[in-house]
Amino acid sequence: MKKIATIAVIGLLAGATFSFAGQKPSIGTIVSETSVSCGTKKQGKKESTDLMCQQYKMQSAGNEYLIRQQKAQNAEIIPPNTSIEYTMDKNKIKFKANGKKYEYLVVGTSTIGTAAN
């Protein structure tokens, strides 16, 4: 019985080690940037202001993603043709660009097809 318990504990520890290893970052490129509406903010009883968020088109090997800021904020604009290292986690993308870390929402994805001659 002790042997089975010891083997089970070793198996759990080994599994935990691999699950915390994380994903390897992939390489992509920011292709374009646009500003999109992402809500409104009330300024008075009857007045409201549209909030704008940055939305980017990002390409990687074989895929294209539309990514958007999670909240309207005064973030710097990432210029087109910027190379990034990214990891995906469900509907979020975390990436590094120009030495800074970002976390955006994935709002669209498509496969990049190859043109047939």
C-alpha cells in the first residue's frame, strides 16, 4: 500500500511540474491599428462620451487575429510592422512589443490561405 501511495505522489508532482512549465511564446507581427468604440462614459445627467479602444490586426504563421484592449485607457499605440512574441490563453493574448508587456482580448481569428496559381 505504501508503494502505491508513493508512486501516486511522485506522479502528481511530475504532472504539476509539467503543467507549470507554460507555453513557449510564438512570433507574430502587428499589421494594422484602428480605434473602435468600446462603451460610453457618463459625464453628467444627460451627457455621455464614447470611449475608444485600440484594435490591432496581428498575423502569425498561418493565422490572423483581431485583438483589442480590454478597457479604454491611455495606452501607447503599437505601430504597424512591429514584431511581437505572444502566448494565447483562451480568449486573451499576452505579448511583448518594444520591451513592454501587454494583455489584449482576441475578438476575431481567421486562417491565412495560400493563393493557388
